[in-house]
Amino acid sequence: MRDILVAGNWKMNGDTARNSELLAGILAGAPTSDRVKLLVCPPFPYLADVARQIAGSPLQLGAQTVSEHPAGAFTGEVSVAMLRDIGCSHVLVGHSERRSLYGESSSDVAAKFAAAIDGGLRPVLCVGETLAERNAGQTEQVVDQQLNAVLERVGIAAFARAIVAYEPVWAIGTGLTATPQQAQDVHRHIRSVLAAHDADIAEAILILYGGSVKGDNAAGLFSMPDIDGGLIGGASLKAGDFLAIADAAASL
Ligand code: PEP
């Protein structure tokens, strides 16, 4: 049976005091379950501080993006080695906000994914369609293109050290959630695309759902056979909301 991962994407929110309060709440209330794992992805300036606060706890640390370059004259960028150095184990790549607001192409995302794998960080590859694409019946086509760009660059073996997050863009921060069956259909499709390359890797990989996950819809989503947890935006910013999702995962 696969683990359930509940990952919080704090986006560009928080400050030192609020982060400490949030972490203290999460650490105090985190469910004790061998199967449920928790990950937080704070903004860059707070990563080292958060790493110190969660040291020795089961909470894992990730960044929200990373440079595809190892080092050098890339003003404003942060490398995989730097993230590893300060205690990150994971990094999000290809979040829809990076793709839509900062122009990251699938080939940029593939390069970041490759850099993460090469440097020993576990990438969480975010894929998902817009509402227009869903309404045009293009969901699988869009997800295939986003997955294949990475598969062509790194090969299937790299997915043994990665996570995929299916995040329909129309569900992110909108309060609209894919139904468990809508999400399951895409998750199953993603697993089948990977299985066409390697059945064992496809069976083992965690595929998270993201898009307005809350305490009251998490259990329904996470109980679907191909949904292995969630990537949580808004509801990761309050300990009670995040823990309600973690508790729902632990109840399964
Ligand atoms: C996200 O940005 O990854 C996300 C899923 O956000 P929200 O939970 O707020 O929809």
C-alpha cells in the first residue's frame, strides 16, 4: 500500500512569527500514522529557519521552485545544492502559477525536474489542465504533453524518485474541487501513462491531487485508488485546516 502525502504549498505567504505559530500547531497536532507523511513548502527566505524548527520531527521540507542551473551568474535564482544544503528533501516543479505567471514551459519544467533528480531532491511534478482545456475535452492531452516533456528528458527511471501532483488549474484557489471520480480518472490516466514505460514505477509513485482540498473533502478524494494525498494551498496556512486534512488521511 502506498503512503499518503499531505503537502502544504505556502506560496508567497507568511512571516517569521506566523510561520512559527503555524509550525508549532502542525507539530503539536500531527497525526501519528506510519502511512501519512507531511511536507511543508515555505517561501525561500524562511526555508532555513523552518528547517531548524522541524529538525528531529517527521515533518519534511520542500521548496516551491528551483533553478535548472547548478551554480553561477543567475541572479535571483536558487540551486538544488543550496536547497539540499539547508535541509530540503523535496521541490515543487511546474506549479501552474509558475507556468502561467512566469512563463515556465514544459521544457523548462523538465530541466528543473532533471536538476532536482541529479542533485538528490525529490521533485513534485505539477500537471493539470485549464477550464477551457477541460471543456474542450483536452484534459488527457494536456497532462500527456506535460508528462511526456519530462519523460523524454529524464526517462522513466527518474520517476522512481519523484512525485506527481495532478492540479486542475480551474480548481486551484477557486473553491471548486474536482469530484473524487473526476480526479481519480485523471490520476488513473497518469499512472497508465507511466505504466506504459515501467509498471513497477507506476505502481509505486505517489500521485497527489491539488485544487481546493479541505478537511471536509479530503477523505473522499484520498480514498480513491489512485489518489495518494494532496498538494494543499490555502488550507495549508492554518494549522487547524492543514491538520483536518492530515487527520482525514490518517482516518483511511
Ligand atoms: C496549489 O496552489 O497547489 C493549490 C492546490 O491551492 P489551493 O489548495 O488553494 O487550491
